[in-house]
Amino acid sequence: MRARQAGTGGAAKKLVIKPLRAPSLPADFELATWHKLQAAVRAVHEKRPVESSLEELYRAVEDLCTHKMAAATYARLEHECEQHTERALRQLASASSSDPSAFLARVHGAWLDHCQQSLMIRSIFLVLDRTYPLQTAGVRSLWDMGLQHFRHHLLALPDVLVKTVGGVLLHVQRERQGEVIERSLLANLVRMFNALQVYAERFEGPLLEDTAAFYAAEATRLLDACAVGDYLRHVDTRLGDEAGRVHAYLHASTRKPLLAAVHAALLTPHAEALLERGFDALVEEARHADLRLMYSLYSHVGKLRLLKEAWAAHVKRVGSALVLDVEGEAGLIPRLLELKRACEELHVRAFERAEPFGYALREALEAVVNARANRPAELLAKFFDAQLRANAKGGGEEDVEHVLDAGISLFRYLSGKDLFEAFYKKDLAKRLLLGRSAHVDAEKLLVSKLKAECGAGFTNKLEGMFKDCELSAELTAAFHAAAPPLGLSDIELSTHVLTTGFWPPYPPIELNLPPQLCALQERFTAFYLGKHSGRRLTWVHALGHCVVRAQFAARAHELQLSTAQTVVCLLFNDAQQRALSLREIATGCGLEDKELRLTLQSLACGKVRVLVKEPRGREVDDGDAFSFHDGLQHKLHRIRVNTIQLRETAEEAEQTELKVCVDRQYQIDAAIVRTMKARKALSHTLLLTELYEQLKFPLTPVDLKKRIESLIDREYLERDPRAPSSYRYLA
Amino acid sequence: MKRVKGVFARKSPGPSTPKFAEQLWDKYKDPKNAESIGPEGVEAFCADIGLEPSDVHILVLAWRLDASRMGYFTHVEWTNGFAKLSASSLPELKAWLERTYQETLHGAKAMHSGADAFRNFYAFAHRYCRDDNKRNLDCETACAMMSMMVSPLYPKHVEQFTAYLMKMNRQHGINQDEWMCFWELCRSVKDDCSNYADDGAWPILLDEYVEFVQQQAKGK
């Protein structure tokens, strides 16, 4: 209010300020306003156009709120809405419709109506909705209030809810059976369940039960009907379908339990049966995709252990069959390598390189390699020998290294490494001494690999052998440089000086060297001892070989002979074309009888016949006579006469094996005594545990018991009289 | 050994006189070798005391005298041994031997240290019966000794074990350890070997014996 200044001539007016008077409301204001609103609400509910303008209604609500009539208005509105909801739902219940789809559509319609109407009402009562529930505790917003009543009345009519849920489940079932359904309808109904908070308790449970029952039935139906691979793929498809279903119309929280139900019905109870029925075939046919699927499915149901065991068992079975196949043992190592390669590929491609699977594979391969005692070690040594031999077919250096690496990977699993060493050493000696090694580099590479696997102690002797060869080459050169010509210059001597202990033992051969060779040998001995005094040289004739020039009727040849063969042949120089009897030859060369017969057989009965035997035949008999075969014809200038190597046979292998076994006994004895000396007293079980830790070759408890008993007998140990299964060390 | 002797020494009425020992020694000593009683002497002694040479009581005597060689007693063994036993005549000696044997046998059934005497006696038998310079007792003697010593206590085990050895036709005899373990087995394992605890420490011979018994039981 503003005081106005009077005109210049007028009398001054008094300024009066009156108190503000609130306009009085008409007495029926509240009721009249409500009636107007009620009419509008009913119009909305009955889907009629609202008579008053929305603006007017909005203002009316605002007025009511301004005049503190919010509570009463809310109560009236609530009553109005509740009645309508109840009516609407009753209508649903009474409408008997046999077709579930139609029923669902009606439910859906009712729900949509409810939502639309609630929204409309809320818009009208916006001021009320924005003020009253916010300021008053325990009063819900209009939307929630509507939902609350809908839920309440729906629950009061169990038929409707059950029918609705049943209808939805029926649709789901139909979809699973391959029908096309109206997904949006289901999506809306599920949204309704969710909004009404009945999803978890009224819908999800039955859904999961249904799912379990459906898939359990499917599992029994399909399990016998289709192959394992197909079944797994089917399971995978089903899982994909269900995930899609969740995405399309179910609530996200259902995803986990739903997939779990599928797993539990289709996979968990059949995991073992599936493995039993089809795993071997899958592996044998190398169906990596199927196996990968299997791996991922089994990992979801926590059955990887079963899969792992099945795989290990498969590898063991297949591998052991290979190892135990005595007939085909020649090709064992390549076959084992192939098996290992296949397994590793499977491990990478199907089993995601999982660590436990890797362990299982290693364990299985170890069991396979050791499924048969001793023989695999020998075969592996032979395998390396074949690779390193000069006449081995093979590609470049990289290939050789690749193959050696593969062999080493098997060697790693071998428990009888000492046996391997014995056989390997024998072959290596042969390669080195007879010059049959393909590449020294490859030889050294392998030794370095063995060293990396087993430590320097293991390869000490092997390295010593290489060293001997190198020193011998130098020595031979030095000998030639120092040798004064003694009329023997036409004989060229090459020697290998072998350190005892590094090399395999060779049986000594008795023979009478011809004087020329004797002189040469003596000179070398003198030369060697002059360089290294105090050493002892023993000549190993079993390994010696000579190149001898021989004049046959047709042409001259060079013959490559063993020392024994040479000695025999040289006898015929003095014989003057005469035939020599077996006895004469025996006294001439001084060879032991069995050895002599073998030598003569190689000279007279082999492919290249330097001697002629009379009478002819494959065996050498006492009365036979031999003469020089003057008419020998051969296209090569230098001829190799093969020796007959009886010793390179089962007998020899057996001896090597026997030697290793005896060595092992000493090792066991030493380990027992060492342990008992340290511990003084120990129970049988503990002693065995200690021994298994210390001893690195395959052992059975009986092997150990035998040694323990032997030590008791020899009074290194005694049984503890107070505790019969304990031993005491006897100092 | 010492402890056991002590037990019996207390029970005996009094040590035998050295004179009695000397009398016997003079009577039975080997005329060709003054230092020992030989097989003939032992045979004569057995005849005089009224026992078979293979009687268990003679073994008891050998044990008590700590004889080192079957069929022989040295002078030292004879005099030292007689000093510890109580007898001054042959009938008294026989009675003493019978009593000692009964007491040993009786003790053997006890599970506590009372069995030590029999254990000693049993261990002695292996030492006493095996051939000179051999570690093993040949199977035939072993079976005979077992049936004499162990049969009164564990007849079934002895019978089965003998059968087993016959079947195996074992060549290299029984060593001391196996011999002693058999005794332990008799004491702790039932006749049918059903409670044989294969804790691994039994000698292989006994493992195999048990397997044999169990196989036979199965066969029936």
C-alpha cells in the first residue's frame, strides 16, 4: 500500500492501514470441489471423456491442498480407486474363458487400464501427490497406492493369479516346444508381476519347477536317442535359448537360477554317463569342438574333475595298450610321441590349457611310459640312436632338434633313467667308435639336454666319452707326427683311448696279432706311456677294425674288416692258396672257439664271401676247410664285410638290464643304511617313504623288503623287539 | 638271558655240586678229545637219563648249558652250565629239566615279558641247529624244530607253515630273522591269518605264507 501525496491545495488525507482479511470460503467448498473431482475420477475409470477441463481440476486439487484438506481428499480418492480396482478384478474373475491366451490378454488389458488410469488420476491430483505423501509418514504416493490395491485384490482372488501364472508358463512351454508365441504379451505380464511384487514368490518358483521337469523329461528322451556330441550341442542350444528368453521377457534375476535348472536337469545327473558313453570316441575322432563344448559345459556344473579323470583314464588306457603291445614295440616311441602330441593339442584346443588337466596328462603319460618295466627305457635309447646315426633319414638340423626335444619330453617321464643311461651309453659308444654319428653337434645337443633334465652327475660319463674321442684324435695325430718310418708306414693306425668307467665294458677277445700289427701296437703303447706314465693300456680288440687291401682274380679291393676277421684273413697270406682246416685257423689266430666260428661264418657265409668253405653250408662245422675266394666279384672298390653280432641281441640287452638291476640293489642298500644311520630307529612305513624319496627308479615294496631283510641278515639292521614293524640301526 | 637265569636260580633248591658235573664229564667225555663230550657221549648220557636224544628236554639242557654246537658239549660249557642248575643226580637232573621246560612253556603263553624265556629258547634253537658257518637253517630241520618247540603252543601255524615250505620246495633255508618273525606271527596272528596286519614289515616269506593260508581258506 502506498501513501499518495495530496495535491498542493488539498487538505492532507489520513492514511489508514487495515489488517489483511482472508477471504472466507463457501461452506460447501470442500464437498463441492470433491464432487467435481469425483466425477472426473469416475469418468477416467469408466473411460469417458472428463467434463471439466483438466486445468480446472488441477486448480481444484491445488485449492483443496491449500486449505489443508489434503488428508481428507486423499482418503476419499483412495476409497474411490480401491472400489474401482476391486470391481475391475472381480470382472476378470467372473469372466470364464477357457482359452488361456484370451484370458492373458484380458488380464493384460486390465493391467494396462489400471496403469493408464492411475497415471491420469495422478496427473489430476499432482499437487496432492507432490505434497501430502511426502510430508506425511506412512502414506504412499498415488501410483503406489494404486498398485497396492491392485496387488491386494489380485491376491484376494487366487484363481486369477494362478490362472495368469499358469497361462504364462504354458506359453513358455509352447515356445520351448518350438511354437512361436507373443513375446511382448509375456514381457508385459512379467513386468506386471514384477511391479506387483509377486514375481519372485508366485511366478519364479513355478517357472523353475516347470523348467526342471521339462528338461528332465527331455534328457531321458534324448540321452539314448542321440550321440554324445549331438546331445552336448543340444544342451548348449537350450542354454542359449533360455538366456535369450530371459533377455526377451523374463526378469534378469531369473537368469542364473533358470540356467542352473537347465544344467541340473540336462547335465549334472548325466555327466558321468555321457563320459562313459562317448568320451573315448570323441577323443579318438579328435572332435575338438565337441570336447571344448564339453569342457565349458562341465565347468559350469562343477564336473570338470570327472572330465579330467575320464581323460587321464583314456590316455592311460590307450598309452598302456601301446606300451604293452610287445609285437609292435619297434614303433612304440614314435607312436607314444604321436599320442603325446595329440593329447597336448587337445589340451590346448579343448581344455583351455587348464592347469589341472595339464597335471593329469603328465601323470597319465608317466604311468604310460612306465607301464612296462625297463623296455621303454631301452626303446627310447634306441630311438635316439636311430635319430643320431649317420644313415638316419632326416631333414635339417632343426628337424633333428625337434625330434630330440620330443624324445626328451618322454624321457622326462621315465622312471628307470639309469637303465636308459646304460643303453644310451652303449649305443653312443658304438656311434663314436665306429664313426657312425651323423652330427657331433646333435650328439652334444642331446647330452646337454639330458644334463638339463638330470643334472651334471647323469651326463658326466657321457661327456667323458666325447672328451676321450677328442683327446684320441689329437693323440693319433701326434703319434703320426712322431712316428719314425719303420717300414710300417703303409699301416696307418688310428686309436681311441677310452677311460675305464666312462665306457660300457667290453668282453676281452683273445687273438694272436700278426707281427706287423704287434710291432705297431707296441710302438703306440711306448708312445702313449711316454706321454702319460703310470697308466695301463688294455687293447679292446672287439671294437677294432682294419682296412685291408686284397688282390682278387678280377681286381683289387679294399676290405673293411674287424680285427678278428683281419687276423683270420691274414693267415691266408701265408697259406699259399692252400685250404686251411678249422683247427689250423684256430691255432693260427688264437681266437676262442665260439668267436672263431662266428668270424669264419661272417667271412665265408655272409653276403660278401672272402673265403670259400668246403663243404658249403650256413654253419661252421668241425671238419670244414676254408680257402681264399679268388673269384670274388663286387662292384664297389671298398667292401664292408659285416660281422655277425650275436651280442647285439636280446642276450646283450638282458645283460645290460641285469647290470642295472644289480646296481640298483647296491643303491637301495646304500640308501637304507644311510637313512638308518642318520635316524637310528625308524618304522617300516617311514623308512619306505624315505627310500621312495631318495631312489629315482621304479621300485616295489617287495624289492625294498628284500633288501631290508638282507641287511637284517647281514646285521646292519635289527627289528625292534618292542615294536615289530620298526627297525634299528646296528652300528 | 641273564635275567632269565636269575629267575630260575631263585626257584631252585640249591646249586648242583661241581663234583656231580665232574663225575658226569668223566663218564661221557670223548676218549679221543679231552675237551668235549662228543655224539657218542651224548647218546650214552641220553640212554642213562632215560630220554631220546631228539627229546625236547635234551634241547632244554643244551640251551641251559648254552651249547654252541649240536651233539657236542665243551668242558667250559659243561662246568659253567652245571654250576647254574640244581641237581646232584641223574633223576634230579631229569626232574629239573622237566620243570624248566614246563615253566618256559607256561611262560610262553603269557603275552608279557614272561614269554621272554621261551623266546630265548626258540632263538637258541636256530643258532644251535644250523650248520657251521651257515646263516640259514635248512627247511627240513627248521620244520622238525618248529614242530617240537612250537607245536605244543600253536599247532595249526606249524602245520600250515610246514605244508607251505613243502609246497614251495624252498632251497635256501630259513634265516634267523624269518625264524624269529615266525614266532612273533604265531603269537599275534590267528590260525586262519584273518587278522594279519600287512603293515609291510613282515618278512616276504611270511607274507607269502599268509597268502598261502588265505588262498587255501578260499579254496575250501
